[in-house]
Amino acid sequence: MGSPEHVTIVAGHEGRWRIDLNRASLGQALPYAKRLEIVEGAWARPEGAAWVLRGFASNTRYTTADERARLRAVSPALGRSEATSAALIPIRKSPAWWDLAQDERRRILEEDSRHISIGAEYLTDIARRLLHCRDLGEPFDFLTWFEYPPHASGAFEELVARLRATREWGYVEHEIDIRLTRDPV
Amino acid sequence: MGSPEHVTIVAGHEGRWRIDLNRASLGQALPYAKRLEIVEGAWARPEGAAWVLRGFASNTRYTTADERARLRAVSPALGRSEATSAALIPIRKSPAWWDLAQDERRRILEEDSRHISIGAEYLTDIARRLLHCRDLGEPFDFLTWFEYPPHASGAFEELVARLRATREWGYVEHEIDIRLTRDPV
């Protein structure tokens, strides 16, 4: 098991990632910021940030063993040198979603909306990291971070558009779109 | 949704609950303490406590809609005046458990071990609250709190013995048994 991965995302004047786009798809926007940094380890409360989001990596909540094996076979690592584009998509789902039982959420997420299957189609280029934050009392339920080479940005926007058209996305009530770039290492 | 329920369990010299038993079933024991208090709201870091455990209530992770409806129909509330006995069972499961996929964990928990079904047999007398803490980096994964009238203590010990005999419990690697009483209100 090891320690859980605690992550703080800090937006402000500094950071490896330059923020190219920061807009609300649904609900209230996040304040303007120029750059973003991802801080691993104990949750930080940095001074002077434009905004700060905290989350943790956790065990999978919906993926079956078969699905996980297929995902692992095609998932690239984070931090590839060619992956100089990134996206951060904080979302909050509605009380109606959280009031569903496990089998109901699973059915909407995969059997109806093909969330896992659609995502898997794009994984050879796009690395993904899911952070949970609802249980911390944060303003969002999830922070999803994606990293990809610039040539995959069209595929990434297609992935986002397909997921937004699903029944599952009807339960999303707050969603922010952030796109970022960094200099090649 | 509302805010998540954040809970701090504080053991020391004070508190509504008197600790009658505090022993390790598996793994290292918790230090001796006389009394225990449950603090709701923002996680507290009280001074001078013998030990402190933190957790959060969250959405259900395994229960189906049908199971949940059956559980809700028979679950008593916490805080009943006659429920002057309580148990706190902090547990940590092994890395092997957390490395299982969702469908594998569900199958062991309910289809093999009947965790939800066995628990439901005892619910008319025994109120139950599950707190999660693994994602916080706490020493345990779960804190389960039970409240019952003294006449149900035999039934409660039977419930615990039946769950400990299951395949699921083979994944438990640290478990503490705490029994408590409070004065009638």
C-alpha cells in the first residue's frame, strides 16, 4: 500500500506549467493565474497563490479486473519528455449522483456512458491521473490531470467532447477546463 | 451533497464514553486510555490525548440499491437513549486487498463473505457508522463505530465473530477491539 499520494495543485505566478486556458464549462470560474505547479507529499497551504486544490490518489472505485488489465497494457507514464501539453479538469457531481448506490453509479458510468472504454481508446498518447477530493470538503469531487504530446491535442479534445455527451455527464454540476504547456526538458 | 462528515475520535482522560476494553486482535495495540470522545466537524488535533484517530463518512462503495433499501429499512439511528454500549473497531486491510479491482473486492466482501447480509441481521438493535481514513494517511483504513443497548452485547459479539471467520477478514492485518459504555442520559 505505502502512503497515500497526497497532491496539492497550486496556481499563481510560478510553476513548471504555463496556463493557456482557464474557463468554466459549468458553474463558477477559478481566478486567473499564469502558471501552475503540482506539489507531491503532505498537503501544502502555500502563501500568495491565486488558487489551491488538494486531492489524493486512491484505489479504483469502478474498474473491473479485466478493464484494469486492458487499461494498464496501454497507459503511458506521467512525465514523458514529449508530453509538453496538459489538461486539468476539476469537476463536481450533483447530490443526485452521490445519492446513487454503487451498482447504479457503475451502470451509468460504464454500461450506459462507456467512460472507461472511451478513455481506453485514447490512452496510448494521453497519460491520466485521477485525484479524489470530495471527502476532504474541497470545492470539487475530482481533479483529473492529463499529459500528452502536442500532436495529441486534437484527440484529447475529442475525448473530452465524447465524455461530455454521455449520460454520466448529466450529473456534473461544476466543471473547469484548464489547458497547459511546459517547455521541453 | 452538503459538507462531508469529518470526525475525530479522541481517547484520553475525558469524554462521554468510558473505555472498558482496548486490545489488539491483530497487530500493534493502541495506548491505554480511560475515556473517549467523538468530535464532529473540522478535524481536531487536541493536545494531551492518549491517541487520536480521524476519518470521514463517504458514499457507499459496495452496497447495491436493493441492499441499501433493505439496510435502511432496519437501521436504527445513532444516539438512542437506550444505546449505552458501544464498540469501536479500527481496521487496516493488506496491500493485497487494495490491489484488487472493484469487482474482485465486491465479490469477496459480499458474494463470498456475506458482509452486508450478516450485518443486516443485527441492525434492528445495533446502530453502525463507518468512517474511512486510509486516504488521509492514517494508521487504519476504517473506523467502525457501533452503538447498542446492553442486552444486545451478546448479539454484537456474535456479529463480530461471524465477520472475523469470513474470507474477507483474511485481508485484515491490523485490528483493534474497543468496547465502551456511557451513563444513561
